[in-house]
Amino acid sequence: NAGVMQNPRHLVRRRGQEARLRCSPMKGHSHVYWYRQLPEEGLKFMVYLQKENIIDESGMPKERFSAEFPKEGPSILRIQQVVRGDSAAYFCASSPIRDRGNTGELFFGEGSRLTVL
Amino acid sequence: AQSVAQPEDQVNVAEGNPLTVKCTYSVSGNPYLFWYVQYPNRGLQFLLKYITGDNLVKGSYGFEAEFNKSQTSFHLKKPSALVSDSALYFCAVRAPNQAGTALIFGKGTTLSVSS
């Protein structure tokens, strides 16, 4: 009974490199959310996706960040040309097909911790 | 826009004493409210939620939360704290019946329970 799977758990990149973080939602879940956690800022919403669709990307930085959730395979959060300020824990969460009332909780992965040198 | 405030960065209690972790919210309409807990280097775990009905919600590990509409609060409580309750606690809100809305989280409150 696998939960939300994220990999890698830890990733080290040098400034200017690319970081790719992957998230496989729980079985039966078709909604994926990405959050970023910084020590003094708490958990910040980045993007919400369904299969092949970005539903809400209001929390995504305008440049260098992108996300996708293809028909097959995991969701990918991609950060191009990383900078030190990108160092954070990135959490993925999933939920099943949303009920009309939008009442469901999210199920979180263990996170991917990005360190930019 | 919806938002959540957790006014305390840290709460310290002695084991066996009652604990309260505070949360206030701002959202249009009747909110959906959630509490999550995070242990070090782990993901967030769901504790409880309020959708409608009884203002007192019971959740996992003996935690409960009280929804107070007039004070726009949703404080997390436990009658008798355990050392193992020490963790980071997040309150979250979602506006109801809006397509494509994610949970919005507070900054978190660190709970430290001493033996």
C-alpha cells in the first residue's frame, strides 16, 4: 500500500545546474500538488496538476520553475539554473478525484531536500 | 484571498498537561479546515479536519480541534500531552466549492513536550 513516493530524497546541485524532482501519487489519485518548505516561511503552495493539465500555478516562480504531470509516469518539478535560494524541501501531495465539496485532505510524500552549493 | 495564521512559533508544555496550538483563518464563506503534523525529516501527516457539523472535531492520536466561527479560529487541543507529540504542527484552510484550490498552510508551530 504505497503512499506518495518522492525521489530523490536528497539532491545536491551546483549553481546553474538543473534539478528534477519526481512524485508518484498514491494509487487511484489523479491530483498532484507541489509545496516548498523553507525554515522561516512554512509550507508554500507552488502548483496543482491533474494528468496532462496544470490547474493552478499561482505559487510558481515566473522563471526557471516548471511542472508537469504526464499521462504516464510521475509528476516532475523542474528547476533550471538553480540558485542558492532554491535550497529547500519540496513536498508533493496527492488526492483522489475530487468530490464536489472539495472536502478531502491531501496525502504527502516524504519530501525531496534540495541543496544548492 | 484565504490565509491562515498560527500566532505562536513555539509552544512548550510539560508531559501530562493539556496543550493548545492556536490557528486563525481568513476565507470567504464557510471554510474547510485541517491540521497536519510533521516529524523531523518526514512528510506531513493528516490529523483531523472540519468540514461541517459539530464544532468539536476528534482526530488521530487523541487530538481534537474546536471550530469557532465568530472568532475565525480552529485551535488544536489535547487533554494530556505526550513527549512523542513533540513535532511541527500546521493548520491549513481551503475555500469551499472552488475548483482548483489547494490547501493553504500556516507557518507552523513547533510543539515541545518535556518529560
